[in-house]
Amino acid sequence: GINFGILGVEESCCGGLVCQINYAWKEQPICQSNIEILNGYNVKKILTSCPHCFNILKNEYPQFGGNFEVIHHTQFIAKLVRDGKLKLSTPEGKKVAYHDSCYLGRYNDIYQEPRDILTNISGIEKVEVARSKSESFCCGGGGGHMWMEEEPDKRVNTRRVEEIITANVDLVATACPYCLTMLEDGLKAKEVEESIKAMDLSELVIEALQ
């Protein structure tokens, strides 16, 4: 019952990354181009699965004239669950830790909705990593570190994965494509990808749909 549309080939990067890697002068033309396209379709509400996109669309686009209601997919899914539109269950018992994305958590104070989703998947045991919520530790993807060459044992994602390993979980869930990639790479670097999986919360929801 959800009425939605996509931009297809007209969709481009939100512009957030160029600012994070010190190309801020490129941000404004990207944002203004996107705003022109979105306004051309009379868009009022935007749903995104990326906290980086969520943050810039919500908090930075208004200064360029882009005023939209911006929703992250964890907020959207959590509401569907609350409204009874999604029934979640899973036959497998899993210990799951949720990794807080910097741009979803510390930048925008969205901590509860992702955890509410996990709470509503029966059979899951939630485990908090030692550093979580406002004290969470970055995956390393923010600021362009995904593309930087660093010593493997010094990479931020490797250090974060070490904390996840210590939590003794079967799966680490996140709600950010950057975090997902960095955690998957970190699990491979520590050679534990067979025993600990990394998944987006939306993937867990798909698995748990009745």
C-alpha cells in the first residue's frame, strides 16, 4: 500500500562525500542540480537507506533551497512494524549486535528505531557492543577512509570488528551501506567472516517477513 517513485537514471550522488573528503567546493552545484530535479517532480518526501544521504538531504539541502521531509529506512520500517503492516519472525536463534552509524546516531540522534526493528524479530537476542549509541565507534567509512590505503592492523574498521568479535555474536547489523562494506571487509581481514555475518537491517527484515 505504499505509493512511491524513483528517479532512475536521473538520480546522482547527494554530494555529501565530496564535502567529507575536502572537495566542499563541488558540493553546492551537485546539491543544486539534485534540488532542481526533485522540485521538477514536486517531491515532498524522500526515503533513503544511507545515513550520509539522510544527513545532507535533511540538514544541508535547506541552505541551497531544498526543503524536503527526509526519512531513513529504519524509521520507515519501524513505523510499518508499529502499525502492524509488517509481521516479523525468524525460526533461527541469533545473537545480533547493532552497529550505530555515525551519521544516523551521533549526527541525527536516531538510536531507537533500528533497535525496535530487532526487538520485533522474534528469535533474535540483542547484544550491545561495548561502545554503542552516542559512544559508538566509527566503522572507518566516513571521511573517505573506504578508499584510503592504511596498514591493515591500523584500519578503523578492523579495530571496530575486534570489538564485535569480543561481543561474541553471530551477526552484526547496521543501517548504512558504508558501514556494511567496512564491517564486511573488517570481518574478512580478521578471518571470521564464516562465523560472524554483517547484514543491513533491511536484509534481516526481508528474512523475517512472514
